[in-house]
Amino acid sequence: MNIDLHIEKLVLRGLNVRNRADVAQTVQRELVRLLSERGLPNGLSQNLAIRQVRGPGFQVSQAGGDERLAGQVAQSTYGALSQ
């Protein structure tokens, strides 16, 4: 499967993120990995443009820094797409 994913804007409310551009790129990479491994969630079709996804909230761990945060955001987003 060929996946082309673009995140135009990543909103992280209430978080102190050192480099938002790096976090957005890491979220994008992690989402591509999840989609490649798990496939498209039920109900989604190829060639789909999604205007907005609101993932559920989660506890942010200070350990792991921005890399861990990006993984949590990607997991939350994939979960929201699956609902």
C-alpha cells in the first residue's frame, strides 16, 4: 500500500513543545507506520481527505520528550480514525 499523508496543522493545547515542526513530522511518520501495519480503519476509503481529527485526551509523560509525545498523538489520532 502506498500512503501519502500530510498534516497541515497540528494543534497541541496546553503542552510545552520545544519544536512543533519536528513533533508534527514525527506524528506524520508514526501515523504512516500505523496505517501501513494495521491498514485503513473500517469505514475509511482510499483517496480520502479528512478536514479534522480530534483524538481523545491522554496523560503526557515527561519522560521520552517530544518523540514519545509524537507517538502518543499518532496513537490517539489513529484511534480516533477507527471510531
